[in-house]
Amino acid sequence: MAISRIIRASVAALALVASTVTAFASDFLVSAEWAQKNLADPKVRFFEVSVDNGAYERGHIPGAVKLSWHTDLVDTQSRDIISREAFEKKLREAGVGDDTTIILYGDNNNWFAAWGAWVFETYGLGQRVKLLDGGRKLWETQGLPLDTNAADYADTVIKLPERDASVRARLIDVLSVVEGKNQAKLIDIRSPDEYEGKIFAPEGVKELSVRAGHIPGAINVPWGKIVREDGTFKPVDEIKALYAEKGIDGSLPIITYCRIGERSSHSWFALKKLLNYDVRNYDGSWTEYGNAVGVPVVNVAGTVWTGK
């Protein structure tokens, strides 16, 4: 009888764990089930940040606000992050207050949603921002509700601090690592073909650099290694072990980069938020480094200059 009670208790405990896994809300990730249960919570605000500019209009998570990554989150004149004043205006119009929990999601495996999370981080909101694990892809796959009505909220008066430069790497920071002036791990999260210089950009994506290859000393850990087939992040222990195999254990600062900074934001999110490592995102990425004059590159494929 005692053994039977133990078995029943163990089964109940396992069921509770399974339930928690499917309806979790961790420090920086939420499940689709959690999102469904919190759609009407006035203290929770959903934002869609997709690369497909028409995705939101075709149907979005009910109540979600659209943030266009290439107009709403950047300074379109200087290829920079959106200004504090402009970002405050966006958030006020979206009804974000000082106690609002912010949930970001998007298409393309949450690349641009993660980039959005990085922008929020630069303005001191990182502790209140979470990603919808699996993003739009998982939401649609599960047949969850979509709405075509644009969200409309009462304005707030949120005030943002100045940018936090500690989460952003610049070209000069990367060069200081390349030249041995500072120690850090450079992580190139692009595909092996991009890393080796066989191609300049993913298939179907506009080529923006005159040189191919990677930054000297950079370690290639493609972003896709840290996610499951459905787009959700792998368990933290698996992600940690994957990076450890590449010599990345958090003992040194980390700089992530890709082509334009969005895929590297996805890896930045995992390293910063899930593993709690000291990591900066180099949003200039290969489009800046690969076009810079007088900086060294490594090109295994020999296509150093415009593919010739």
C-alpha cells in the first residue's frame, strides 16, 4: 500500500511538471498556452515584430500591437536604433505603462522579435520583456486565434532612460577583440556557408556586403542549433552544453553578430536571458564589418571580393 501511494504521488508530480511545461511563464519566455490565458490582461501587452510587413494585417494575436522593425524600431535616416523620444511615443500609443509586461513575437523564428527585445533592452525595459516561445509559427501551427482588427489603447505617460550602451557592440569594439586589445568571444551565428565565405547572404536575401567570410577569431554557432523543429528554444541545459562544446562558457564577455543583426539578436537573447552570460549584440554585423575599409577577414572559400 505504501509503495502504491508513492507511485500515485510520483505520477501526480510528473503530471504537475508536464502541466507547468505547457503553460509556463518564465523570466523571459512564455508559452502559447500562457499567452492565450493572458490575452485580456490589461497589464500584459503583446507586440508583433515580423519581417513580413503584411503579416500583422492578415491576422495577429488578438490585442497585439504592430511594430515594424524597419520603421518603428530604427532611425531610418542613420541606420541606428530608434531614438528615445520616438520609442517613448510608440510605447505610449500602445498603452505601455510602468508596470506592463511586454510579450514580443514574430515570424521567421522570432528573429526580429528577438531584435525588438534587444532594442527594448537598450532602453532599460529588458526585465519586463518576454518572447513568445516559438513565435508566430507555433501560434499558427496550433491553430490559435488570430484577429485582423488593429489594436487601440489609451495613451500612457511612460518615460524611458537614455540608452544602455553596455548591450551593444560597435565596430571599434569588435576590432579591439580582433587586434587582441580586449578579450571576448566572437560568435558568428550565420550558416556555415556564410561563415566560410561560400555565399554572401542566405538564399533569396539581398547581398549587402562586398566581401564574404567571417571576422577573425569568430566561432560559428548557427542560430538554428539552439531551437527545436517547432521554433521553440531547446532546454537551457542543452543550449549551455552546445555553447560549452565550442568553448563558450560565460567566463569571457561575448559578442554576437550575423548579417544585419536580427539573427544574432536571437542568439543574444539565449545567451543573455536564458544563460545569463555577459553578451552584446553587434547590430552592424557583417554588412558593416564586411564593407569596412582596412579590416581583416577570414575567407575559407576564397570569395573575398564580390564573389570573384
